Amino acid sequence: MNNSNTNYASFYFPNEGSFQVLCQATNVCGIGSNAYINVYAGSKSSSNTGSNVYPNPVSGTLYIDIAPSAVSNVQITYDVRLYDSQGNLLRQTSTKGGTIEFNVTNLPDGIYYLHIYDEVKEKPEIQQILVEH
């Protein structure tokens, strides 16, 4: 059977922040189960710390490179936290810049969220991390 229908979705988040999108598929067989997708909407210029997170997906060690930064000749301290999809804090450390390593070998496969806080901005930079073994 040739179905020429194209399904798509478009989202607009007028404000910066974290949002949850509910997805549910319906076809001739019925209605599927709910799936939730967490989304962070923010401007790169207002939330980017100059960090580089790799590899993603990760199976062993997650590396977080944070470029040292200075504001008014004061070195900024970054608070780096890894959360699971339920919001449980799994890893946390602080740095003034450099490379941080989080061992994720004992974490189950899934989506996790890396929050990088600094002393300047109110909201953290948030990156989605996929753990796959």
C-alpha cells in the first residue's frame, strides 16, 4: 500500500528553558503509548560556556572540556553535574577550566543530562548525553 501522507511536527519555544514534549502515535492499529522528550531551548550566546563534550554517545568515559574564562579578572568556577532522565544527580564536580572525566560504565543505557553551571549566568548550559554499551 502506498501512503503518500507525510507526518511531521513543528515546535516553537518562545522562552528559554527546559520543556517536555509528549509524543503519541496513532495509526490504523490504534494508539501507541506515550513517549516524553525533554528539550532545552536557549540561545547559544547566553548559555554556552565554551565547553566540548565527547564522545556522545558514550560507553566508558565522558570527557568535558571547559575553556578557562575570566570575568573582571576573576576566574570563574564551573559546577558540572550529570543527571538521569528522572532528575537524579549521578555525578558532580567543580573546575575552573580544563578536562573533566565522568566514568559512565556502570550506568544503564539511556539518555542523561549534563548541566554546566557558572558563577555568572542564572541558568546552566544543558547537554543531552546518550549512554550506549
